[in-house]
Amino acid sequence: MTTERNIRLLVEYDGSNYHGWQRQENAPSVQETLENAIEQLTGETVRVTAAGRTDAGVHARGQVVNFRLRSALPVRNIYMGLNAYLPADVVVKKAEDAPLSFNARFDAKKRVYQYYILFERTAIYRNYCWTIFQKLDTELLQPLADLVVGTHDFGAFARVAAQSETKICRVYESRWFREKDFLIYRIVANRFLHGMVRTLVGTMVDVARGRFRFEQFEEILLSRDRTQAGPAAPARGLFLEEVVYSPEL
């Protein structure tokens, strides 16, 4: 009898041509693309579990997924074979056997996202950042980011239709920094709500360009009311950078 295995993958993808991570009825998704490649390689129909269900147009450098497999194919062959079947905008960076109990979503301790902004037109990075031509008071951004750290109800920054029993998240890190020509927002939390990072970025930028007063940001956070916050920043600037697990996993 073939023994069931639990395979863990580290996946990178350009989300530009996908309607998000999650399998959709009539639109391409990263999940469907990966599952199809697994079936082509192994002959087995699987459902993969991801650490984070990124939205349409969002990218990932460090998505983690797992799936059950009965094939005895070595992980080296899984790594090479999947990359042969996948399109160029989805790449498996690593494949390994994981404990049968491992779950990419529920075992994740922290998720790390970064949002990229440029202040000039770009051909090369046009699908990977938000280009802003208005003047921003960037000195306000870090004090705003500091307000996000801690345990809060982030209902004001989640999609109205977001299905979640609780909108409470614990944010460990929230900071703005510059790297070459990019202004980058980095946020690390135990979990994220749908649209949360993009709405946080959009609202902080709205404060920095004068649409909201600084004091209003905390009022918006405490309101738990999505209609009080600013519009979400474009999806193309957001990257799932890393997922953190306990060392034994």
C-alpha cells in the first residue's frame, strides 16, 4: 500500500494575470494553475492549502503551500517537474516532505507583506508598484504605521464582504523605509484580513497627501467601519514576502 505524504512547496508568482490565489469559477487563479501542474506531473488530483490567499493582482515571493500525495516521486523530481509544467509567472522555489500534521495556513505564526511605491513613471516595474505623482508628506507615514502595531480590530481596513468570525489581528511590525527609488511599507502580523494591507497603505497615503488629518487615522482604526477609511492601494504593489513557522516545522 502506498504511503500518503505531505508535500510542502515554497512558491513565487507574478499575480498580474491571475484573479488571485484562490480557485475561481470562471477566472484563472494561481491555485488552479499549480494544482493542474501537480496533476500533470503525478497523475493525482490534489487540493493545495496556502498560507495566504492573495487577492487578484497581488504577487508572492514567499508563498507556502502543502498538499497530500501518494506518489513516491522524490522531492527533487517534484521540484523540477512542476517547474517544467508551470507557466513562467509561477515558480516553485523549493519542495520538501513535511510532517503529515503540517498545514501551511493554520501552522503559520507570522506573515510578512511589503508594499512598493514609486514617484516616477516606470516601464520595468509598472506591474509591481504604485506610481504616485502627488507630493506626500512622508514624515507622517512612520508615526501612522506605529499606530498599527499591537492587537486591534482591523474591520475599518477590511473588505466589507470579508468573511471572518473575528477581525482582530496582531501586528508585530509596521514600518516605512526607502530602498533605492522605492518607498516600501512592511507589515508583519499573525493574520491578515482581505484587503487589509492595501487599505492601510491607501489610507496612510491619503493622510500624507492631506485628504485626512493625522488624528483621523486612529479614529478610523477605532471605528471598525470600512466606509471611514480611504480607498485600497492598487494590488500590483503588494507582495507576500515570507511566511514564518515554528523551527520544528
